[in-house]
Amino acid sequence: MRWLAYLTLLIATNAVAAEPKFNVLWLATDDWRPEIHCYGVEGIQTPNVDKLAAGGVRFEHAYCQFPLCNPSRTSMLTGRYPTTTGVLDNDTYFRDAHPDWVTLPQFFHNHGYISARTGKIFHGGLEDDASWDEIRGNNSKGNAKTPARQTSAAAPPKRKQDPSKSDRRVVLAADGQEHVDYQTAERGIELLEAYRDRPFFIAVGFLKPHSPPTAPQKFYDLYDPAKITLPPDFAPRPAAPAGFPAASIPTRNGDLFINRDASPEEAREMIRAYRASASWTDWNCGRVLDALDRLGLAEKTIVVFFGDHGYHLGEKGKWSKHGSLYEVGARVPLIVRVPGAAGNGKASSRTVQLVDLYPTLAELCGLPKPAGIEGHSFASLINNPQADWSHPAITVIKNGRSIRTERWRYAEYNGEGGGAMLFDEQSDPHEMKNLAGDPRYADTISELKAAMSREIGNKN
């Protein structure tokens, strides 16, 4: 049997040593819902993301697994649902409970890639050093890998949002050179230059358009607030509509307009600022993508662009993502460009999730199927965006869970103010009518509940 052991070792060694099929450029943004021109938002200017979508596959129905930074990012980077990771807040570090898990960038490192990041990829002070060969930008010099992180007990204390500062709109000088996002783009370009001749998984994480909305003045000048249309379910303060579970809309906003009403005029100004921040983020993404082209790397690099969760911009009075199982809280932009893919330039209406990215990238790069993960590879949709696809999207919060199919969104909340919501997304895209109490939809709800249980069991 010695020859068999030798053959197994030889195959494994060659698998690692083989020339990787593609590099990966991972472009992450924070709080950017699909407020993007290529997603049908009239008036917003996002030429660089639009160009990326024109050359890749744009997923119209992509969803996060938790509408909060740390749970969402931990889920997608470990390939497991939040109900499995146990990360349901911004303070828990997944390795405290799961020290041996292999993350997405770590998986690529294990298969011969350089894994490097700059900016926000994992959440804040919970960055996972074991995932990276190089981290740039943790300090002003920003070239060395950071020291090993301590356990979550040593993480920075949770900050409480100051209501008096919740409505700030920041205007940057010139092109925003002093801001970390400008510098993140610069360091992303440096990483591409440094590793252009080696297989790489390079992650570039932008903080915007997370509150406070931030951009140079010229990006604010792109938008006239008088021309901004408020959502049809706009309200001055957060509140669940009649017939909806009270728990579905927390009565206190988490980011903007905290403890005070938003007038229509103020709401338009804030949406203007959000769009300015999004346009500046688009500009920074474009700088990195231009460098990819300039270095001759575009034809051998998969580009993934996404937002980490959705965001309310006044829908049902809410100005944040926290606790939202509505479409605008869970839906994210997701564009995947694979060199030479038959589906490039097309949109997919299939329902996919951020947790699916881990197995998808492994398959697209010709790597072994990762062990122990829960996402589903949607690599087949890259060549045929309308291929058969039967997987739903699951989004959870601490007191509830939801499922999204191509037609339906169903959510249920437990505890005080609990209840259920069912929306027909084809006829009611703004989720104005809750069908959960209508007996005609009892079978639909039973089917959706069963599908949700197949994905995450009975855990919230």
C-alpha cells in the first residue's frame, strides 16, 4: 500500500503546485445597498460599477445572511450561516468558538495563493490575522502584518451611537486624500503591483457609504435633492405598518435620525448625501479596477464586488440596517466578473447569497470543494445566468429569520412584538401588504418554512 500513499501525496502536492486558474480581486463595500445605476436606480452616477456589471454577471437577487457587519462578513468568509457561526453581533470573534475553521482567504492561501487585504474585510477590531499573508494599512506605515489578535475579550468596547451626531454629512477636501477609503484604494493598487506575478487573493474593503455619508464636494454636486423621489412607504419615524409584526421595525434608528423625526426635505438631503458617498466609493473602486487593467491582470483575475448588507433610506421610517428582515435590509449588490465567461454582460434573476461566494470561487478557480461549509456554489450561473437553481436565500437576526425565493419573502419574529410576514415580491416589491394572515397562502408559508428549516434547521 506504500505506492498508494505515495500516489496520494503526489496528487495532493501537484494540486497545490499547479498553476492557479484565476486570481481573485475582492471588492467589499459597507452599507451599500443596490443604490446603483445598473440596478435600475435612476439619477445615481456609478460609472465604474456599471462598467464592471457590463463585463460580468450582475445578480439581481443577492442577499446577506445577517443585516449587520460582523455577522454578515463572518458568514460569507467562513461559508457558514450565522446560526452556525454563533456570531450575531459586532463583538463576537468566530475563532473563540471555532479556532480551526479555514476562512475563504485562508483556503486560497492553502492552495498556493498570496492572500492579502487592505481596508475593512472582517469587521473592525475583529480582523482575522490567520487569514492573511499580508495586511496593509493597520497603521500609518501600513506594510507589516499585524500582531496576532487577542480573544474577543480584548476587543474594543462597543460604542453607543450619539444621537447628536447621527445626522452628520461629511464633505472632504479635494479628492478625499486624507480619508481612509482613498488610502485603501491606493494600498489596493500597491498590492496588485506587488503580487502581479504571483497567484493572489487580494481583498480591498471600503468603509463607505456607511454613515456618516462622506464624499468630496464634487460628488454632492452630482445630485439635486429636489429631484430625489422618496420611497412610497416613507415615514417620518420608524414604525411597523398596521398588520405587520411590531418587532419588524425597531422604534429607534441605529444610524441616522436617531430619536427624532425626518422631514421629507431632510430625508432628500440625506439620500443625496448617501448617493454622493456611494458615487465616491464607485470612484475609488474604479481606481483599483483601472490598475487591474493597466497591469494586464484583468484577463486572469476574477473580480467580485458586493455590499455587506442592505440599508433602509426612509422605508417605513427606518434609517439603518439593524434588525431588518425586509428586502431593503437584506438585498445587496453582487457582481462577479470571470474572464471569458459566457454569462458576462448579463443579469441573473436567481436567488443567491453571500454565503455562497466561498464555494463558488473555489469551483471557478478549479480548487477542491471546501469542507464543512454551508453555502452553495453558483458557478453554473456564471456561464448561464438563468440556469436552473433551486436554492433560497436565508437572512437571520437575533429575534427572527427569513427566507427569500424568486417570488416570495417570508419572515417570522419571536418574542415581544413577534409574528410573521409574507410578501409577493412580484406584485408588491415595496412590501406594502402582509399576506401572512391570509388563509389562501397557508400552503405557501408551510413550504417556505420547510425550505428554511432545510437550510438552517430550527435555529433563529
